[in-house]
Amino acid sequence: MKRALYNVIIMVFVPFLTFAQSTVTGIVKNSAGPLSGVTISEKGGNSVQTDRNGRFSLSLTRNKELIFTSVGYVSQERTVKGGEDLEIILQSSSQDINEVVVIGFGTTKKLTNTGAVSSIKGTEIRNVPTSSVQNALTGRLPGFVSVQRSGQPGRDASDFYIRGVSSLNSDGNQPLIIVDDIEYTYEQLSQINVNEIESISILKDASTTAVFGIKGANGVLVVKTRRGESGTPRINFRAESGMQSPVTRLNFLNAYESALLWNEAIANTDGDNTNQPFSAESLERFRLGDDPYGHPDINWYERIFKPVSFQYNTNVDISGGSESIRYFISGGAFSQDGNLYTFSNEGDQINNNYYYRRYNLRSNLDVQATKSLKLRLDFRTNFGNINSPRAGNIVGEVFDFNKIRPWSAPFLNPNGSYTYANDTQDLLPTVNARLATAGYNLDRRNDINILFGGTQELDVVTTGLSFSTRIAYASVESNVREQARDEIPVYRYYPYTDSYLLKGGSPYVLGNYTLRAYQGDYNNRMNFQANFNYDRTFGMHHVNSLLLYNRESYKTKGDKSTNWIPQNFQGFTWRTGYNYSEKYLVDLTLAYNGSDRFQSDKRYGLFPAVSVGYNLSQENFFKEAFHFVDLFKLRASYGVVGSDKVAGDRYLFQQVYNGGGGYSFGETHQSSGTIYEGNLGNPRVTWEKQRSFDVGLEMNVLNNKFSLVVDYFNNIRYDQLVTSQSLPIHIGVGVSPTNIARVRNRGVEFELNYNDHIGAFNYNIKGVLTYFKNKILFQDEPMPAYPWLKLTGHQINQPIGYLFDGFYTEENMPDSPKPTGGYIVQPGDLRYKDLNGDGIIDDYDRTTIGRPNIPNTSFGLTLGGSYKGFSFSALLQGTTGYSFSVQGSGIEPFQSQFQPIHQERWTPETASTAMFPRLTTNPTTISSPSSYMSDFWLIDATYLRLKTVELGYQLPDRWLPFKINNARAYVSGYNLFTWTNYSLYQQDPEVTSNTAGDAYQNQRVINLGIQIGL
């Protein structure tokens, strides 16, 4: 009986045990949480997909090798055993040929795309610890060229260009920015919370930008925001805390070292009796530092700027819905502090530091109103505050030798009172005194965007036809709040008599603050779009088409001549594409649009483009010969696009009259206003145009593990609006820009990707490179006296100056050319080449030097990997092919603080090793970059940065309490290390050229974050 019962138990339960052992369950995630729709395939066996919560269950039949695949992610293989509960984390991929990328007013598959498009997912840049989207894109996309000019909180967004610059107008090189099909400005883009972004694409050739017609010549950056998916609500929370420090820490010489150089400079300066050298006793006091009030020695940079400040970022979003309603709601708060120490007086209750505060809210709602009608309602707002000290540019203050010196004043008097720089011309209160008492400027900004739209399927008319329309409103309102105190009591302390003397004109006590307010930006933008879309497949034939009407009206206050007068744009766009078996591809685009910036008969233009592609990898003969090649596509495009971003008056075709000063009439003074003629109007003015040619190769091999994209482009920007330089000045009146200039810009781009795995270790390598070179073909400059003075034929914004030819010495001075103007050179001055051989150095000896201040070569190398829950990524980014120079208070003695490079100056003893000219107090010497710019001062700004690093760990599900389905902790860094090839300047390589180099310094950030999903 017992044996029979035992046999029954075995017969009943063994099949269940066998089934459990041959069944694999688990969850599939990405860095943001569970992934739905992932395909899990057993080699040669069953396959299933993950549900909306990312979970799956698969019965094993033949093999224990599983493949996890999803569009846009790197496939994974995993050896499993029955009964195992898996947790798989997929990494984003940029080389999936079936991935859909966003273009202008639509989407396309990578496999059938014929245009030059580069894209990135929002998840790839979401953890970069920077406030601005454009900063996070640096080094990640081919064709994207950027420079970050400042690190000031709230004003640290990079300037960026697509495929470099082609226009002689500075504003004429800014790309068009489109967010959910609505135009944004540079500033509005920097206000977006990156947590809201689904993907970003850059459109680079005529076939992708011609749909924007008159606005497409500079390339287009397209942002698509996140939207909800059907399913139970998903809540994601992210919190970050970052520590900031300057990328370049300034180093100025102390009082003793600076005084020695001052003495030397005075001895080198003929006829300079305005300052007496420091005595030996004073030098000794500075060296010993034993007289802090009689001989102070203050490093103002170290005392004003603290080494570390902090930033904080918090985001929460919720998404979900049903088949009829889907929603995505996101809110965020970002806070970034400045690098100044706190000097505010007790009781003031004000913050005089730099800081940035931003609060974002977005709601994207999708409604399936009927089976064929979809509605959408998007709302976005952000509030931002940018605070800065009313004391002015504090970096510039500590650089400026004429405002403060190491020995000018003690930091505070012994009794705690403030003092002033008593040995300078302006006699300003010390920097800390003004920071503590002068007040602040607070820029407050509010952005609102609302979009309502709908799509009606028209399959009742014909299959694949739909009609969409949307209306969008965007507004910006900002104002400036100024809390100001103009005069403060400052005293000079006399240590030898222990007495104080109030500075003349200063009050005895601190006065009350004066509150002032000013209007800032105030504008709104209305956009209306309506379009028919057609997308249908007939056997091996696929056709898609778009017919779009687009109208926009932009109004702004502030410009008196056009105050609140709308700027209008409207046009029609037609685009159609055809492919046969995803093998032969062709796209045609035609835009007809215009702007009211131009006269009625010059207002509209036609912008055509054509692109073709040939996917050889779809040919049978190619598949048989190269079975390891997954994609081999050749494509080319050609078209004409335009740009209406021009300098000068808004309506260049109109004659301008300006209000002048008063004029006295009559026997007794009676003043009357005057009007004078401004620039002559140009009735034939129109937009700039560009002929764009692009040819590209896209290749994927080894099961899409390796991909390569190569593009060559050649653009001619013609009819450029520039002011004629050949008209004689004695015509007595200014003229408006004319469509006469022409520039060629051509270059190449590369993008390489490699994704693979070794067991459970997944790794990826991505490299991007962009090279461009522009050339001015014509700009109507007068014929120069010598050919080397001509700028036509060179790059846009090509610097000109003198060619450094060593230092003057006693031996070479008799035979060397000398400058004009009566300046007598001395040994140790910079010597320049006499290009025209007339024996003198003057403007005729200047020529092209260095490179422009925008890099013509940008590159990035991303390395990433993951092992089970661990992940890492690092981005090495750099640029070359550009130059910068600094002048004035940034480098010149007696305008700048003395710096270590000044100790490398020329002296008779260091003549063979000197790296800096002799010191002199004369500000107009031949060695001054302000008076004689030369290639000695203009240096190669090539750099390499460890731009970003991220280390993360995704906590296993079994560790997670409550209803948490995803948790990830990470540490990330931004601008961690920078390598340059110069030592002359203490400057970030992205500094704006021909300035004092006193912008707020770019910041290094080390960031700690946690992400939780429910």
C-alpha cells in the first residue's frame, strides 16, 4: 500500500517539478526601469515578450541559450537554467537599423532614411550633472560643435553649431531649435529639464532641413519630449547632489613677488616717474609677512572664491494610462550655487552670491477620443531665478590690477570695518566690502508653453491617410530686481598710530537698500500647423507623404522701432518618400515659405531638395557575398535652404531716420529735437541661401555589433547679407546690408559604434568626429595694399596680427624693423616680421594668424559597460583647429595681476629661455596684445577633456521593499580633467578670444544620485 501511494505521488508531482525546472522567469529593465515589449527567444525554441511591468515567463524546450532583443537596445545573450529568476538590464544602442528617429514634422526608420541625421536618447544624457541640455550633448553627436564660454550659474549653456559656421553674420549661424514641432530659442532650450526628453536629433543636410525652408540653412536640432504609455502608473524619482569646483584655479603672485616685478618694470620704463620702487625695507616686510596692516599681502582670488560649492537636482515623473487616455507628468527643481564666500552682513537677509534656481513642470496628455481621432494637450512651464552680486564681474575684479593689488588694503581693518584700495585711481572699496554691502541683481524668468492638437485618421477616404492640426502658444516674461546700496563707509587704518580715517565722500553708517525693478524679456509666440499625412505599403512598395501649412507670429517688447509689432512667418511644405523593398530609396521635399522681414515681392522663396539611397545589403548577391553585413547603404542629397537671421534693422528695406540731439532756435535758447538720416534702405534685400550637398555611407556588420556612418558635405552659402566695404566713406551716409557675400563650408563626419558582450559583461565603444573648414569666396572688401592683408579666401572671423620673430636684443636691434609712432624699442620687446620690407612695423605688416575662435574639429570617445547590476561610462571629448588670445587685465602687466608667467619674462640673464617680454608700465608698448596683436599671444587652444564619467549600480529586485520595482545609485562627474598644450594663460580653452578672459570659470562637478521607480 505504501509503495503504491509513493508511485502515485511521483506520477502526480514529477511533471510539475519538471515543468518548474524548465521554466525561466524574470524582469528586463533599462537604467530607467522595467521595459515592456522586449523579445526573449530561446535559440531554436520558444519566444515571449515582456509585459507592461517588464516581466516574462518562458518554457525551455531545446536550448538554454536565451537572446533578449528590443528596438533601440543592445541584444544580450544569456545561458540560463530551469527555475532561474533573471534580472536583465539592457543598454541603449544607436545602431539598430529598425530604430525610429525623429526628423522635422515626422519620423523615419534608420534603415530607410536618406538624410544626414544623428540622434541620441534622453536616457543617455539624463545623468550628466549640468543644467543645460546643450552641455550634455558635447562630444556625443557627429556634426554638433559647441563651446562653453562661461560657467556662471544659469548662464553656462554652450553656444553650439551644426556642421560649423557658414555665415558672416554672427546670429546667422545659430541652428533652428524645434521642440515637439515648435520653435525654441537658445535660452528656452537651456531651460528644459533633461528628464522630460525622449530623444534629440540633429538634422544636417538639405533633405532633412528643407522642410523648414527659410529657417533651415544652419541645421536643425529636434527635441521630442516623453509621453505616457498604457499601463499601471509608473512613478520615477531622482535626487542628485553635486560638488562644484573651477576647472582652472587661478594663481596670482603674492605681494613680495609682485613688488619685485614692479620695481623691475619701473626700471625698464623710460621716463616713468609716477611710481617709486618699493624700498628694500618694504620688500622685506612683504617677504616676512610680519606687518599685515602696514604691508598687507592678500590673495584676493583665494579670499573671495571658495574652492567648492554645491548643486542639487530633484525630479519626479509619473506616467501611465489606459488605451483611451495616456499621461506623462514631470516636475523638477534644480539649484546651483556660486563659488563666492558669504560676506553678507547680519540682518541684511540677502544673498549676494551667484546662484541659479529653476523649477520645471510638464504635462503631456494623449486622448484616444474615438477609434480614429487622437487628441493631445501639452503644458510646460518653468520658473527661473539667476542671482549675481551687484558688485559687478567678480572674476574681472580680482584679475584687474588697477582695481585691487595684493598690498592695496587688508581684507578687514582690525576693528572689523571695511577698507578700500588706497593706491588705485578709483579708490574702490575692497571686493569683499562691496560683496557684503552693495546688494544683488536678481533676474526672474517665467516660461509657459501650451500645445493642443489632434490627428484624425482618414482611412474612410483611403488607407494610410490622416489629417493633423495643432496650435501652440509660448511666452517668456522676465524682470530684474535690484537691491542696491551705492555708498558704504570705508576706512583707512594707520597701524603706526592705531587710527582710522574715513574715506572722503563716504557715509559714516550703512544706508538703507534701494529697491529697483526693470522689465526684461517680454514676448510670445503663436504657431499654427495643419498637415495631411499619407503612409501606405503596396506589396514591395512603400509611400509616405506630407503636406503642411505652418504659420507663426512672434511679438516682443523692448525695441522702440518695432515694439509689439508681430514678426510673421508662414509657408507650405510638401515631402514625399518612396522605397522599393527597403532597397531603393528616394525622398523629395519642396518648401515655399517666407518672412515679413523683407519687402512683399521679396518675401517668399522656394526651397527644393532631393535625396536618394541604395541599400545594397538588401540585394541577394550582396547577402550571399557578404553575409556578415547587416546594413550597407549609400545615400546622397542636394537642395537649397535659407536663413532669415540677419544683422541690422529688422526691416532692412526701409529707410531709417533717427532722433538726434537738441538744436537751439531763436534769440533766447529754445531747444528742439532733431532727426537725421540713418542707413539707406535696400528694397532688394532678401534672405541668405545655401546650396547643400551631402553624400553618406551607413554600414552595420556582425549582427549589428559594429556600425559606421560617414558623411561628406559641401555647402555654398550665397546672397549673404553684409555691409559693403568698398563704398567710399565720403558718401556721408550709412548703407544697409546687401546680398553679396558668398562662403563655402565643407567637411566630413564619422560615427563608429561597437557593442558586444563577454558572458554577462556588456560593453560599448562609440567614437564621433566632425571636421569642417569654411572659406570666404567673396565679401566685397576693398583691394588691400598687399595680398597678405586680404581676408577673402580665409575662414570666417580669421584673426589678423603680426608674426612673432623673437625678441629684440642689443645685437639685432640696429638691423631690425622698428614700429612707427615714436615708440623706442628695447631689448626684451617682441619683434615682428617686416612683411613688406620697408624697415618699419605698421599695419601693413599684419597678416592672418592662428585660427578662428570656433573649433573646426571636434571629437568624442565614449566607453561604457555593464555587468549584471553594475554599469559605467566615460566620455573623452576634445577639439582642435582653433585659437584664442587674452589681453588687457587678463595678461598684460599693470593691467592684470602678476601671474607665474610674468616670472618667465625676458631679462638679460634669461634671454635664451624667456617666455614673456620684458616688463614695463607702458600700456602701449609693442609687446602689448591690445596694441600689437601677434601670434605670440594667439595660441592653439587644442584640448582634451574627461568630459563625463558615471558609475552606477542597479539594486536587485530582491533588495527592494514596498512597491519599488527599480532602484539605482550612481556617481557621475563632469569636466573632471582637462589637458591643454599651452602654459601662457591661466584660462579655460573655451574662453572667448580677444577678451580679458575674466568670464566666470567653467565648473568641474562630482555628483551623487539615486533613482527610484514605483
